Amino acid sequence: MKHFGLPLLFFAATALPAQAQVFVAGNGQAQACFMSAKTGDQGSSSAIRTCTEALDDMMTRSDRAATYVNRGVLHMRSGDYERADRDLAEALTIDGTLSEAYINRGAVLFYLGNDDAALSALNTAIAAGTDKEAIARFNRALVHERMGDAKSAYYDLKRAVELEPEWGQAQDSLSRFVVTKAG
């Protein structure tokens, strides 16, 4: 099975849907699961069932981990954060190096109100050197902000904008902050 780029989505303080995903492409059900996640399926029962059936097929460990992430994304989009968290945890048990899975898990844990665990997951993704650092930092900024750490939130948003200067939502979020000189 061929792996495609690993585009992620993001979650936002304005309660936009959590959106972060790893895609796996291949044949059969894994391909259909991949396409459901890629095309933005909102967690339909048929898409989730397709992913579940794909997991019954023979596949490589990395494809299995990615399929768990895809199904986790679909559960997250449907609002079933507990199932999403279980799938993402399983993906990380299979392949603990999937920084995108950590970003997804950070989003799920944020929605579950577990800010410390969300922060830990996002820290792991950033420390791993993810190519989706802007999204990880944006998400981590939201966690910091909810935890009352405006300074850390500001610096994460600032870095997200530096990494993705055209990202309007990050720019908008950063513009909410006013920096004053400590006296």
C-alpha cells in the first residue's frame, strides 16, 4: 500500500469540528476508509463500518495504524470522542512515532476536557519534528489559552503564523492578543 501525504486539519476555540487525520491509501476497504477520511466524511456509520472492515483485512503495521487513525478521525467528526481516543491510542500502540496521531489525540483530549493529556500529546508531536508543526502549535495554543497560560498561547500562535503565514484562522487567533511591555 502506498502512503500519501499526511494532511491534518485543526480544531479551534470557536468549537469548529476537530479535524486532524492520517491517510492510508491502498486497495479494498483500507482505500475506502482512506477516501472517507480524506474527503471529509463527517463520521457516517457506513464510513466507520468500512474502516472497521478494513481492520479485519491483512495489512502492514503502518497501514493498520493509519487505518485506526482514519477511523478515529471519523469518530471524532461524529462527536464520539471516547471511541476516537481509543482508536488513536491503538494507532499509537502500533506505531508510537505517528506524530499526526498525537496531534489528533491532542484534539480529542481537548474536546474531552483533559487539557494536561492534550498538552502532552501535542508536545510529543512537536518534539518529534512533525511536518504539521503549525497545526500542532495552533492546537497547543488553544489548550494553553484554556488553561490560563496566555503567554504560551501567544507564542504558539505566533510560531504557527510564522510557519503558515497564509493561514487566516491562525492570524485571526493571534490578532486577539495584545502584547504590552512589562514595566
